[in-house]
Amino acid sequence: MIDTTLIDTLKAIADKEKKLKEYQRRLRIKGKLIAKGRTKKGNITLKIDKEGEDYSFVVIKSHKERYALAEKLQIGRSVSIEGKPKFRMIICTRLKALDKGLMKGNQIRLEKF
């Protein structure tokens, strides 16, 4: 019989690396909700603006809690959202409404006081 301990440890390391790469590939954004819509199948599309760039997320209706929160969100509200990029869209995996909102201040350098 062949000892499979080396193969087992290599497989465990490869599985951990795969999980890390999948987690790193996720998109995490804090921004303002600028548009809301529905797809043909009833899913909700959210358009998020972060510093001039627009991101489109899809909230699938089988995810009950996220879907209910997405229905209640109002346009102009600050949100924190995370998703997996798929073919031509980003599937929402986490959605949270922010209470305080985002800071819109710009930093300037003070020369001479």
C-alpha cells in the first residue's frame, strides 16, 4: 500500500488556497444607491456609485433577507455591499444599509498659517 499522507496534506493546502483566492476576488464597496430596478425573473438590480464609478449588483430573490432589505432601500441611501463577479454582473453576497452615511469631504493641504 502507498502512504497517502503527503497527498492528503497537499490537497488540504490546495483547498485553503482556493478559498483564499475566491475570497480575494469578491468586490467590497461602500457607496450610495443611485438606481434600483428589476430583472425579467424578478431579481433586484442595484446601481451603486463610489467616487464617480458605477457598479451594478444583482440581488437574487432566493436570498430572502437580502432581497427584503434591497426592496426597502431608498435611492440616495449609503450602503455597504459585497459580491462575486459573474458573467456580465455581480451577484450580491452581503448587503448592509449604513446609518451614518459616507463622508463627502476633500482634504486640502494647509500651506502657511
